[in-house]
Amino acid sequence: MSDFVRPRHDAERLRIQVGVIRKAMRHRIGAGPAKGSVPPRDDGEVHYLFRAGHALVHEKDTPRLERFFAARGREFRGGLLRKETRLPGLALVELPRRLDGKDDVLATLDELDRELGPGRVTPDHVVYVTPTGTMCPATEPVAGKDLPDAVFPKPEGDPSVGKGVRVGVVDTGLWVPAVTSPVTPWLDGVVADPADQEVVDPAHIHPYAGHGTFVAGVIRCLAPGTRIEVEGVLTHGGAVFESEIVAQLDEALRDDDHPQLISISAGTHTRRDFALLAFEILAAAHGLDDGEETLVVAAAGNDASSDRFWPAAFPWVVAVGSVDPDGAVSDYSNVGPSWVDVYARGRDLVNAFPQGSYTCYEPPHLGEVRHFDGLARWSGTSFSTPVVTGLVAARMSATGESARTAWAAVRAAGTSSVDPRGGHITTVGPLT
């Protein structure tokens, strides 16, 4: 993973986070290393996760894949099994079992790189709100009596700001009581389909609960007139398979009333840093690469690394890093002049969170019980991302510009500086 050395606490946190995802996804996942094709022995060294035994491929390449395995039948047990995906042009396949004891996905993809071309067949990566290294969110949620007076970003007083702009928040779902709570009135009117509503036990708030609600709240504070629909995609320990998240995005984008902005506070590193294949196919199907009808804004991740983080690293996605209130790049934020487009404050934002008790499960606060009354203080590129989404929505409603044009104007109005970690950066939005 570049030359980033993971501190002891971060490695332990990663083991815990991966364990949460393994349990939530019923242990159907494999783990990838930063280099090579041998799975890491320690979950504290995981670079990415993927659907065990499966791979993604362009539908048009499946005949070549079938011929490959037919010619190498003695080296594998069984044949290639094709499974249905809901994204046209994308095929999910179950790979035959290897007879040499090597990893069924990682070792086989190395061979397919040589046979079909690099990156033509990829893992079905796990996209999650808890990427490796310093987690995303970068902290567990924090409670406090001062939170009602410390909401940040501060709610915009003009209810017309953002009016007419449709925003999709792809996240953990919506905790519906926040929409009618007097503590968070700016969420009034935010919607989610019944299947996308988040169920929370107030006696035991689960990990990542409220993440999508918090993100929607940040957007609404900056652009209260936006129409926000929260998609409950990251529901298995804050994670989802790549093939499944793009299927839900494809469904939303096929709607006549599709979102003009999509905010994604999740992502992953990938095998050999290849782009996420399912997102490439999605972009081609819906013209996302021009951003005129729909612009995707995504978190740059919290590894304190310069390694590319997907889908944020796509050139057609606005990749958002995090800065602190003093404008310095946050110590957890990923950086990269070639792929991180903009920075916004992601440290100590305050917004909506479920009411109830939460028990910390990460060091150094393992076992600490925190009580929440509808607000939380949270940090991460997860939350700098909706700051940028809200700014773009506000610009769109004020000028009638397309999403891409509005984004360019927001960035041009930002502040340029040189940061010891990020190099030349552009920062947008309020800092204090």
C-alpha cells in the first residue's frame, strides 16, 4: 500500500472493521493484499475485500472466459457459472475451484490478465464506508451536551437555496425519526423507500447506524431546498458488493426523475489499482463521464495515503478530501494531486444521529458507552463529501447551470493553498 505504515491502533481497528463486514456478509468475502495475489494472513493488512469465488467481466468477454476454462479444465474443478446481474453489459461469474491450492480469485485473475488483458476480469469488490487504514468515518460518533449549539455546517436560513435540485444519497439508509425530529428540522422532507429505511435499536445503536442520515443532514444544512432521497445500499456492516451498488444506481438513473447529484461516502481500493469495472459500465450506460445530467461526488477515503480510492478516483467523479477547521489536510484524509479534486471540512461536523446508546467497538475507546439525543459529532471524508454536494446543489438552484458547470464554478471560487501532505490543494465551503 505505497510506503504507508499502518500504526498499531489502525491495524487493530482494521481487524475489527473487517470482522464486522465478514459477519454482516456471512463470510462470503475474500481479502486482497496491497501487492501480489496471496491473501494477507492478518486482517490488519487487508487492502481490499471482494466476493469470494466470483469475478466481474464485460458480458461481451464471457465467451473468451469460457474458452479459457475449457482449455484449462484439468487445472480446475467444475466449470464457469454465470449469474444474473441487474446492470446490462455486466456479468457476474462464479469461478471454477483451483486444484493447486492457490486463491480461486486472485491467482486466477493473474492468469486471466495475461490471457485476456490486464483488468478485463476483476473481483466483485466490496464497497464500504469503512475503508482500510484510518477508518471512514475516521472516528466513531461523539456525543455531547454542546451539540445543539455546535451544528456544522450551520443550517442555511433561506429555504429556497437548493430548490429544484434532486440529490441521491447512496449510503446506509435513512433513520426516519430524524426527519420529523425538532432537533433536526432541516431534514424535513428527506425521503427513502421503505426498503431503504434504517432500523435502529435505541438500546444498542449498531455500527455505522445513522451514517446516511448524517450525510443527508449535511447537504440539507447547505441547501435546504434540495429534494433528497436516501438509498439504503450499504446495509451489511456498512458494505455492499460492487455489482449490487451499481445495480441500484442503474435503477435510480433510469427513472425519469433521476437525481442530478449523487453523493457517495464510500469506496474501496482495488486489485492492482484497476478501476471498478461495474462503475465503468454504469458510466458508459448513462453518460456519467460528462456530468451534465448527473454528477457523482464521492469520498476520497481515510487511509492517510496517496493510493487511489474508487469510485472517487474516476476522472468523471468529484473526489473529495478532508481538511480541518484551520484549513490543513486532515491527518486521516487520502491525498493525491492527480485524483483528489477538492477538499472541504470533514473534521468534527455535527449533524443528525439516532437517539439511543452506542457502545464503542474500536480502540482506543473500546467498550465506552455513549448516549445520543439526535445529534453527533463525526469526522471523515464521508462528511466532507456532502459539503461539496450541498455547495454544488446551491449553485445549481441559483444559476440554473448543469451539475458539471456548477461544480466547476464552486471549485473556481475555492481557496488555493499548499499543504505539507496534499501539495497544491483547493478548499471549498465553510471552515468554522
